[in-house]
Amino acid sequence: MAGARSEPLRPHDPTTLGDYEIVGRLGEGGMGTVYLARTPAGAQVAVKVVRVDLADDDEFRRRFRGEVARARQVPPFCTAEVLDADPDAERPYLVVEYVDGPTLAHVVEDRGPLTAANLHSVAIGVATALTAIHGAGVIHRDLKPRNVLLAPGSPKVIDFGIAQHVESTTGHTDTSQMVGTVAYMSPERFGDADAPLTPAADVFAWGGVVAYAGTGRTPFAADSPPATAARILTQPPDLTGLPDSLRDLVGRALDKDPAKRPSARELLDMLISGPSRPAAAALADQPDLRAAAEEAQAVTGVRATASLVGYTEDSIVTVPIDDMPPIVPGPPPPEPRGRWFLPVAVAALILAVVAGATMLVLNSSDGERAVAQSLTTPATENLVIEDPLSGPRLWEAKSLPAEGASCSFHGGLIAHRDTKGVYRCSGPGDDVPTDMRVEVGVRLLTKDSCAGVWFRFAPFHGYLLRVCEKNIYLGTHKDQAVTTTRTFPLDKPIAVNGRPTTIDVNAVGSQATIFRDGVSVGTVPLTDPLITSGKVVLGVYTERGATENGPYEAAFTDVKVWGLSGN
């Protein structure tokens, strides 16, 4: 991570974390402190440690696990590579590559704007990083000169501490506050609270970063954060002094309409393929940068999440790849805003500043200012079902002798079937809220068995999550037909007859997010118009292509179901 000189440790700083020896402080932010550390082999790494008050927050830990999983999905193309993490430590921490180089902000502050070749190196490097980040389904959300390190070989983009997964619309990323540095925040971030944040916001920030690197000032510079925000909303960018070879592209990235901005991949293609002599010189002099850019060009927007994370399509119907729906589900992007948007947003901004209640200007450790603006009320959880499954309670024992199927209790709820097929256990008859979260411990007791978790299930259709030894599938179960929407291969298979694994499904609106032992597995669209609400059901399902003749058994423990509400 940060390559600036470290400061001495303070009296209350840790001296060790896991296997790492803490040797200095690199910086501090809203989430915690970044330390310089050594591995047992003597290599330097950066360790980001969560604040004490956040470490005691179970919901934050859950979100942090998700952040770690998403950060691991970002390939190290001009980014600081994630090396290790321990979300369950007393002080959760994330270990990333230590980048030996100053920040872009420090270089510009000390030496002034970059030369043409160095400026193009930064433009290409940051575009490469954003292509990799967006390709992994992540939005950075706080791209700025202090998060760009000028490392030997190629620039590096750091700090995904407040990154948000592109597909996430659940409570796993706290959207109660919008966090960022005002000068690099896009116009839409000051507008409609219900408008989704998209990768276009990072592209806008790219334009601001490149303009700053080339001119020594931000393109909407003003005397205060509110005045800067007003200029972002109403004025064209000031690109005076920016080289002609970059001015048009930066201007397009700073378009107030996110739909008119190029994508990160398009930025990268235009930078590499264009006729600019400085760009060619930058690539010729920096082979590592050229290699990273060429590798990142293989990543094509959010659709590339499938190849990066390992999703595969597994459906009864074979769909040509060109006709496959994108990974990110949901409604189409909003139409471009009419002329009313900017005056209304500016008026809202001014009212917020005057009221002093909805906008807060914060001073960070490096003297920069960030704005946190209330957007939405975070989702709350209401526990509606809880059963340890240690004996008949909400779930009951039953059997179907004709098919050799049963549900019984022996150290948990055991769903059993002698032959291939499916068998559901009888549980509570109550419908649960449409927006819900279910958590349950799962064990696979025999080979080729899958644990089935049905939700929004009403006779006889619903969504079915199948937890199998090597894969997790989510799809629909309607009448007798099971269709798979998404397959998630597991990096670490679930051991047959091994220790329980905790499965967590969050279904909110038109998406479900799946977690295994607190780590995000992925997000799946829930778009079947016939499936709206219903029960949570547990049972056993035979793995597709099973070679064993049975029996098939799955065990469940400690099931909890919460209703989720934004009120």
C-alpha cells in the first residue's frame, strides 16, 4: 500500500498482528490505521487495521469480510495486491503489497505538474487499475492523487477500504453515508439518493486526477468544499494548461452526464491506441506498465466478473454468449437527467450547508477534506425465525417410505434420501418478508449430496440454493423443474462429513448475495415475476451428474431468518 516514509509507532499501537511484526505507521483514515510491517521472511508489507470501535461491531465485521473477498478478486494490474487478511482477529486487518514510492499528490505538491511522458504514464496506469477494479465488479469510490503511488515500473492505485461491489444493493455495504473527496466526486453523487452509483463515478475521478497531475490544480477548484461541489454541478472543468494530447479525453471523462463518459476500458484503449507520442514514449520506457495495460485490456467491464471470479452458466437452456444477460441485474440505467437536475441538486446542496445537518466536512490526517452526505436509511434486521435444529421444534421429523426419504434429528436436522432426487423437510409455515436474510450451518454427510435452502418458496415454486461439495448453485424450483441461474465454483471444497460451513443468503429486491463462512461468494439476480415471497425451507438435493447410488444426506444446524427493512 502506501509507499511514504513511515512514522514511529505510538504507545498504544500494536507491535505484532498475526505473523506480522509492526515497525511503523504509514497513515490513518476513517476506517483505521495503516502500518508498515514485516513478514516472517523479512519482506515489507502494509497492514490496514480496523479501528477499535468498528472492530466491536458485528455488522461491520461482516461487511469487512465482504470487502476482503472483493479486494482479492481485483487482479494486480497497477493496483496494490491483497496478500492476506484476518477478518476474525480482535482487530481485523488487511495485508497488502507495500509499494515503495511517493503519492502523486506529494510529487505534484513538491515538484509541480508532471512532464508529458510522466503524465501519460499516470493516465495509463490509473486507467489500467480502474479497468481491473471494474472488471472485478468493484467501484473504488475514493480515487484521488493520494491514492495513486508512483512506484518503480508503473503507477499503483491503492485503498479499497470504502470500495463498493457493483452488484451490491444489500445492507452489506453501508450506504447511510457517501464518502469521498469532494474535488473528485462526480455530479451524480450529489443528486438523487436513489440513483445507483456506477463505475462512471470512478471515470470522473480519473479525469480529475489526470487534470491535477498535469496542471497542479483540480479542474473545479474553489475556496471551500461546498463551493467546489457547486462548480462540479454547474461549471465546465478548467483544463487550461493540460496537454492537447489528453485534454479531449479528460474533458469527456468529466462530462456531467455519466452515460456520456467513456468506460475505464475505453479510456485505456484510447490512451494506448491513440497517436499520442508522449503515450508511446511512456509505454516504451515502462515495459511493466505496458504489460499491465495489455493484461487489463482482457478485462471487459462487469461482464468480465464471470471469468475473474469463476462463475459459470449452468442452465437447462443453452444460451449463446452474445445473448447472455450481463452479470449486473436490475433496471436499466436511468435516463439522462433533464435540465432540472443541476439547479435542484445545487439548491439541495446549499440547503444542506446552511442547515449544517446533512453535510459534514471532515479533516483527515493528511489535511484533505471529505464530505459525508446522508443518502439512505440503512437496512435493519428483525429476527423472525430461530431454531438450533437440535430436536423437533419449528422443523419437524417426517418420512416418505416409498422414496426412502426422511427428515430426522441427530446432532442437527438430517435430510435423507435413498435415491437421486430432492426432499424437503417440514418447517415453519409462516411466510417471511420478501427482503430477508437466512443463515444456517450446513454439513454434507455423503458424496454427491447437496444441501438445499429454498427461499421465497410458495407451493410449488421458489428460489433454490444448492450447496454442494465443489459448487454452490442458485436458481429457481418451479413445479418439478430446477433451473440454475448462476454457478459458483468453490476455491475450497466443502469436505464430506467434515466441519459445518455457515451459509448466509441475503435476498433484497431483485438480488441475492451469498456468503460462505462470512466471505462473499457472489450475487445473483432474482427476476422471476412468479416468485415474490414465501417460506424458507431446508432439504437435500442430489448433485448434478452424481455417480454414487446413494444414500444422499445433508445436515443443518442453527438456522436463523431475519426480515430486512429500510425503515
